[in-house]
Amino acid sequence: MSAKHQEEVVVVLDLIVRGGSVIDGSGSPARTADVAISGGVIVEVGRVDGRADREIDADGALVAPGFVDIHTHYDGQATWDSRLQPSSGQGVTTVVMGNCGVGFAPVRPADHDRLIELMEGVEDLPGTVLHEGLSWDWESIPDYLDALEKRSHDIDFAAQACHGPIRLYVMGQRGADREPATSDELAEMGRLAAEGIKAGALGFTTSRTLNHRTSRGEPTPTLTAAREELVGIAGAIGETGLGVLQVISDFPDFEDEVSTLFEMMRASGRPLSVSLAQAAPGDGYRRTLDVLESANDEGLQMRAQVAARAIGLVIGMQGTVNPLRASAVYRSLEGLPLDERVTRLSDPDVRRRVLEDLAARPGGLRQPLDRMFELGSPPDYEPDASKSIAARAAASGLTGEELFYDLLLAEGGTALLYLPVLNYFDGSLDAAAEMLGHPNAVPGLGDGGAHVATICDASFPTTMLTHWGRDRSRGPRFELPWLVGRQCRATAEAVGLLDRGLVAPGYKADLNVIDFDRLGLDSPIIRHDLPAGGKRLLQSAHGYRHTIVSGVETYADGAPTGALPGRLVRGPRPDPTEDRS
């Protein structure tokens, strides 16, 4: 053989991330290693001797899988926006939307407004934004998936079949009025859900909570759907051998509702998750945790989606929630530009008149100032009671209302206050810690793409690492490899995306290179960048040096690179390391 043919063939890789502290998502301890990527797939982890078109020096940084966020509502935004922010700026590389039974397909042209009202009411997305942004160039769920696929995005995303639109499509006004479905209607709802699953919808979702109402104040069409309806749809999905089920419920009759959920899993053989939070003082959430254990003991796959911190309201001069609007004096100024409004409101006489207006209302300000806090920068998501507006006011000699007013006007009227509600009845995140630590729970409920000017919880994944893995001082923390595993691999497994969530050969090359010492959240800000000039809260993070999707860098030091490798994920993905022969 000639010397030429004896020369070693040099394989040039697409990317090598060198010398990082790899936390691979399996729960194993960190280890120093290189990560080699080719064709959007991780091909080697360890000492990589080859060369690549590009190399990233990760010395001193963490290298982790891209985060998988399984509870978002980008159903509208994904049709008009290539950047699924705020999630994509938080190290998230895959999102799952279509949760809580609300979405935009299937739909008849006559029902466009009805579905907008449903999404507007349930997920706090302004109707003006949806009317302007949605193209409605679809009718069926397969049509909708095809429409989504036409646009490239910065991260991967998956859709789900939603009970609300399916019920309206089949039953019309009777469905909206929550009337019982006939046997033919039950069969058709099952057929449409299964059609969506076979076309690539990742799961089926439904809502059974009174907290979900249309913008007209009407309960969601699925609130009182009979057991036969839910089990029938689940059974039709089960026949496909694909898909997951997701439910949010008030559990009005706990045992009866649990029986319904169990029958859905038994009829379908599919995994089911429920949204879970501490919704009232006490430990009522433990009943649901006990149910998870019973279900899994039976061989069913049941999980809870839980939050990384409290779920609460962000209050500000520009936000949806601004209690000063209860004052006629304030409302007379609201049309002014923000800087002019703040100048007028800073006048002592105007301040006095606004506060008098609020005091004259029955119940006064109607805000629990002993549970409201200045959010601050960096934001404090586990504030002590001594930092409440009521406690600070008492210490300073002001009334709570006076301090509330002054704080709202701070930073030129852009300051934000925080009212934690769910998971914070005890004044700490101990309940959240218990739920996060349960073996049958996975992180979720961040609601990216929804509640756009009321909450900003798409930053939950960053909270998972920083608060629970490094910063918490008011209670126990978790080991960082465990946290990464829960936010990456456990979430991916929960929805059947087994090709991601691990830094290992054969898996999808979704990575974060993180300066962990510097990792943190900035305070949310209001931006008027939605269709029709709609406003939303955006929140950036610092410390994500590189975010990589399918081997392509999408964010560098928090700034978008312009690359759009994200795609619609149609259906579950097999584990690339399993022998399927």
C-alpha cells in the first residue's frame, strides 16, 4: 500500500466544546471532558483528539444539556415569531406548547374569535395581539402543524392536541356551553385527537379548573367534561401507541377525579401528568403526591408538573396589574407617556389625591401588602416577611399604601413589585422544595408565551440551577447534577423525547456552556414588541456563555447569534442508544 493510502484519515468535526466540567443530565457527578459534535449529534464525550471547524474553550465552565421546558403556551407566538423568547434566552432548547387544553386547532373559520377569547382569558394573551398575529391558514391539527413547520425558530418546539378547540369543533355552541357529548360526538373527538397525535402532536391536554375562563368570563368548555368523554379520547389516543396526556384540575371531588385520571391511563396505556402547586395554606398538595405513588405502584406512568418557585403576579406601572388604576385621578393621567406620568404622579398633591381615591374604596387598596415585595435586581424570589411592603412601611413610619405608591414610581416608573401566591402561603419555598424533590415530579408550569404582562416564569430553568443549586439560604438545596437531570433528561422522558437531555454519544447536540459563578437573572422588563404593539414581560439571564441547538450556536453571552436551527418536533423520539432491531 502506498504511503498516501497509509496516511491516517483526519475527520473534521463541526464543533468541539473543550475542557468543560460536563454535567451530562444522567445525575452523575461532573467530569472534565470534551464534547464533539457532527451533523447535529454528539459523537464523542471524553478526550477528543480530532479537530473541528470551530472549537469552544469551556475551561472553568459547566457544560450541560439544553433545558427541556414541557409547559409553555407559544401556540400563537410560534406562528409569527422565530424567537421563542423569553424561554430561548434561559438555556432552553426545546419547549412543549399546547398545555391546559387551549390552542388554535382544529378550528372552523366562524370560531376564530371564540378560540381567541378562550386563549385570551385562560392564558392572558391580549385579543388584539392574537387578532393581528394569527394567520389562520389552517383548520385541522395536521394543517396547523404544517403551518408551524413553515417557519424556522431559534429552538425546537412541539405542539399538543388541545381539548378545548376539539370540543368546540365537534359540538359548536353546545360544546362551549359544556353540555354532555353524544356517543357520536365522543367518537369524533377521539378521532380528531388521534389524528393530531398521528400527525405529530406530542400529546393531548385538557383543563378542569375554574381558574380558566374565556375573556367573557365563561368557564372553559372542558371544565365539566364527563368521565366517558375523557376516557374515550384517551382510549382513541392509546390506539395510536403514541402521545402523552396532560391535565390541570381543581379536584372538586378528589377521589372521583383521581378515578377519572386512572381510567384515562388504563384505557390508553399512555403517560399522564397533572399540574401541581400549593394552592392553599397547608399540605394539601401531598394528597396528589400520594396519588402519584399509587399510580406508579400499579404500573401506570403518572407525574406531576411542578414549579421551581412561587407562582405570583408581577405588578408595575406598565403591567397588566397596576392597582393605581382604581383611582380616577390616576386614570386621568394614564394616557401620558410614562416619564410625564411619573412626573405628574410625583407631585405631592397628586400623590395625596390618588391615595385618597384608593383609601375611599371599600377594602382600600385590596392588595395584601404584607405579602407583596419589591422584586429588585437581581430579583428575589424567596423574600422574607421582613421585606414585605407592610413591614418596611411600619419600620419607616409610612403607611403601606404610601410606600407601595413610592416603590411603584421608582426607576422612572419601570420598577416592579412581586406578589407570590401559589407555593408561598408559608412565606417560604419549602413546599416547592418538597414537590420538586418528589421522584414522580418534573419541573414545569413556567407558561412561556402566556400571561405576558402579568407573570414572567419562563425563567424557571435558571432558578432551578441558581436558587436551588447555589444561592438558597432559607432551607435545603439540591445537588447540581440532580437538578440538571430533572430539568433536562427527566422532562424529556416525561414527554417521550428520548433523543435529548443527555450529553452522550448519539444524542441530539443541544448544549449549554455556563459560567455558573456568574449565572443569574435580571429583573423583567416590559417591551412593546408583540403584534399590534402588544406588551410583554421579558427577562434576560447572564452567565449562559453559549447555547447550542442541533450543534449550532443560537445564543452567545445572552445575545442571539441569528441562527435559527430550531424545528417543529413531530411526535416522540426514540432513544438513539437503544437497539431496536
